[in-house]
Amino acid sequence: MDSIEFLSFSKKIISLSPLSEIDFRQAVSRSYYCAFHQVNEKAISLGIPVNAYKGGTHRSLRETLIALRPANNKLKGIAFKLNNFHILRVESDYKLDVEVTDKTANVAIQMCEKIINDLDGIHSL
């Protein structure tokens, strides 16, 4: 499966009618996973050891990109964006007292697309 399908699914979800909060939560979550897998795939293609840090897979990927030597500012910026996106995904998946709206879902889709566009401009370390 191509990880871009997560983003396609998010767009499909929010195009349906009627929508409820669970739909918005799913769109946020799936958009995040698209971005995560796209970043992970790019890191692997560049020869970056994505599991260089202890902790969860998501944190390890971000920490690896931030700590690269020599530093790659584009990848570091993507890591920070992915971190902010992860916070939004955690809220959508676990914090049921936090309202997730259509605006949140659309922001998540845009965040994913921005990360993908940023990745497209990186061809080497």
C-alpha cells in the first residue's frame, strides 16, 4: 500500500455528508499517518537510520532528523512540523473532551500536504 492513500482517505471522509466528529477525528489521524510514513520513507531513501533513538517509532524518527550531523535544516523543520502534527493526532485519537471540527480536519490535511511538498524538495542530505 502506498502511504499517500491515508491522505486520499482523509479527503474522502470529509467529502461525505453528513459528517460527525468521529469523521473529523479520523481525517486528522489518517492525515498524520500519511505524513509520518512519507517522512519515514524519505529518511530511509536518504540512508538515515530512522530508529536511532530510544522511545517510540514516531519520536525516534523526529529525534533522528533533528539530531542529524551535519544538520539538514529542511529535515529538521519537517521534524518539528511532524511533532506539532503528532500532538494534533494524539488529541484527535485520545482526548475525547477536546472538540475536533471540520476546520481541524482541513488543517490536518493541509499540514500533511505541506510536509509532502517539503519532502519533494529534498533529494540528498
